[in-house]
Amino acid sequence: MKRRDFLPLAVSPLLRAASAKPNIILILADDMGFSDIGCYGGEVATPHLDSLAKSGVRFTQFYNNARCCPTRASLLTGLYPHQTGVGHMVDNGRQLPGYTGELNRNCVTLGEALKAGGYQTRMTGKWHVTPVNKSKDNWPNQRGFDRFYGTIHGAGSFYDPVGLSEDNQPVKPGKDFYYTDAIAAKATSYIEECAGKSDPFFLYAAFTAPHWPMHAAEEDIAKYRSVYSQGWDELRKARHRRQLASGLLESRWALAPRDADVPAWAETPDKTWQIERMAVYAAMITRMDRGIGQMIAALKKTKAFDNTLICFLSDNGGCAEELKSTIKAEYVVQQTASGRPVKPGNLPGTMPGPDDTFQSYGIGWANASNTPFRLYKHWVHEGGISTPFIAHWPGHIAKPGSFNRQPGHLIDLMATFLDASKTPYPKAVQPMEGMSLLPAFAGKDTLTGRTLHWEHEGNRAIREGNLKLVSKHPGGWELYDLAADRTEARDLAAAQPADAARLAAKYATWAARVGAEPWPIVQKAPKIERLLD
């Protein structure tokens, strides 16, 4: 299927009769797996997201780019990340066009495009598409957002985040500060501010939950300790059963085996600590859902709910990263706001959650988060790139509460929002790569058979129809039929060499077009030196 290069963007027939442009809210979770929230099989309490799913639509095959920065670059621009300059991470810029680590000017952001279409534009939370340096040219206010509250960094304490800013100025966290609550509170205030005006609004709420460090309130953690005493093996089985019972998954797709690097729960040491890690992670998601509930309440209070398109997704799959006590980064603070020393790293016996800890939840729980898939954030097998995706828009979803089984991708959000808002795409930048999801919302089969691509740290993939060719760097190509084998259990590369070769050639053509280089070339390329604040 050819990509949609037409300009200006054609308007879906569904929208032609609409009397007013919709408000648009895009909500992004950080490092959350496919199966964590309730409506995707999880036991984590997410009543507000579940409610959106019940009266909206859930995509079963929606994709991100496997990592924070590349995902945000695509989400904001409708392009593949290499086309924006963010093929890797913003703190590792290289002298290669696709890997500068800086959102370039040959792309337009959702903020810029929708502002030109008459929208009030607001953002809260994590930006992470430009390095933190003396130039603020690529900060949200300079890339189309009228107001911004959040962080430019990719991580940090939830109690005292480094670099917290409002618009272009630093701000201090207040008393009893918790970043998830602050993101939601500011988003809520933006909704109340914007909904009373004649122009529609676009709000991008980029939560940092549940990205490490594992920080949460005791009142939220306590609800989950008994839940995770069963361990990750039973958790994966229970989630898989719920996914099958709900119709989210097909029964012919086997649950991927437990990762070879994950011990059986019965043989896992430090169980009390392990349980606490997942309890904190779940608490972080529940707190995020509570904030989303506040945003929904504000929409209803201001009578804006019925004319608002809300989309929710995660930036990558569950994160298997294990943090060492030697972790060094600007966002890893040495002491708490009250002056107590921070104990960084995954230290068994030191319970995560308080502000003097800095831990991740680890590979065992990440394996469960990505049920039923394998692999994680960084990799482009299904566990790394599959995300829950909920779309809610009263009167514009053909079958509320349904699943949509067509393949969607981050690159589709720009096309979707411009379609919904009747906003033309600017001609002075690269053509969009994505397709509008509005026909899919209306029950039409317009996404099946398309071709999608990925590259991150040498991990490569191309999906054409139901065939997916994928490679875990530095390994060779694997081929899967996702219609029969979504959990990538049966490699068909040897049995279908012609298909593998054809897709490999198409991948190479795409990589050359967008600037996706072989990973060894990226690693050897000279670094870009920037002046830090």
C-alpha cells in the first residue's frame, strides 16, 4: 500500500457533516507494556481508561517505535523517526542526518500543524525530542505549543524532577509534589482554561509513569502487595487467560515462553523485594489513571467531552533494564529535596517507592507486562513495539466497546488529527508517512495490507500485510506470519526464503529513503558536541 502523500489532507466523509472542529487530547504513557491496563488483560486498576475503552475502540495491533525518543518523534510529526533526526536518543547525537538527536526543521509537529489550523495548543509532561542544552529552539513553546509544563529530560525523580519547567522557565516543585499528579493537574487546568473559549484545543499529556525510577505513595502500593505475591509466571498466565476471554487475542496464538533470562518464580530469590517492585509499578499506573479521570471530569464539567477525540497509548513495551548502583546521569539526583542521600540502583532489600530510591522493576515483571509477546523496549519484536491504543470520540466510533484488528502506527496520529480537524498539512516539509485512522473508527477496513517499518539500535523490522521480517541485532532475519503466529514462535525464514529476501530488499529501500543506517555505522559516526546549560 502506498503512503499518503497527498496535500492538503482529504477530509473523511464522516467529518464532513460535523459542525465544529473537535478538541483533541493525546495521552502517552511511558515504558508501559501491552497487557498492564485492565482493558488489555491486566489486573492493574485503571477504571478511567477502561471506561474510555468501553465506549470507544481498542486497537489490537497498534505499534510504537520501541523507545522513548524515536516514538515521540514519530508521534509528534507523522514521520519515521530518522526523517526527524531522532533515529536514536537525544543524548547521543551523531553526525548523521537520521541520528542528530535533535528534532529537525524539515518536519512539523502536531502543535505547529494544529495551531495553524486555529487550535489552542497545550502540553504537559515529558518532551524528550531535543537535548537539554543552551538552545531552546526545539522546546515545546518553540515547536507550536502555546503553553508547556513539564520536563525536557527522559527520566527523573517523581518527587523532585530535574529541569521542571513552565513554558521556557524553570520552576520549583511545591510541597507534597508528585510528578504524575502535577502533569494531570496542569492538564486539567489547561482543559478548563481552553474549553471556555471559541477555538478548539489540542492537549498533549505525556506522563512519565510508569518509567523508572519506581516511585509511588504507600497508600497506592499497599493495594498491590498481595496481588503480586503469586509471582510473574502465574501473572502471565492469568493475563493471557483474560486476553483470550475478552477477545483481545486469538486462541491460536500461543503465550510466548518465559524469557530464558528470567528465572522461574519458585527459584527467584528476594521475593519480598521483587513483589514490591511490581506493586510500585502498578501503583504508578493507577495514579496515572486517576489523573486521566480528573482530565475526563474537567471535560464533562466544561461540556467539552462529547466533542473531544481522546487517544491513549504507550511509547514502548515493558522495560527490562536493570539499574546499577553506578548509574550516572544528570537526572539521577544525589539527594532528596529534604537533603537525604539517594540510594540508586536495584538493591535487593531496599524497597522502591520512596524518594531516596532510584530503581526499575526488572526483566521478570517486564516479561509479564508484555504478555503474550516476547522481548522488550529497545527491540522491535512484538513485545517491544506493541502498545494498547484506545480511541474515544462520542458519535464517531462505529461500534463502541469493540476491537479494531487492523495495524496502526504512531505515524498515523498526525494524519488522523488533521483529518478530524479539517486542517491541511503544510507543503514545506516532508510528506506524512501515516494514514488517517478515522475510516477505521467508522468500521472501514482501510489499514489492512499496509507496509510498516522499524529500526532502533540495529534492531530492524518490516511488516507487509501479515508477514513480518524482524532482526534482533546483531542476529539475522526472522520471518513470521502474524495472522497465524502473533507471538512470533515459528520462524518461517528458512521455509519461505523468497518472502524473506523480498521483504529484506524492501526494508533496504526504505532505510535508504529515510536515513536508517546500519548500527555499526551509527556507533562509529562522530558525536555532536553541544553546549550544556
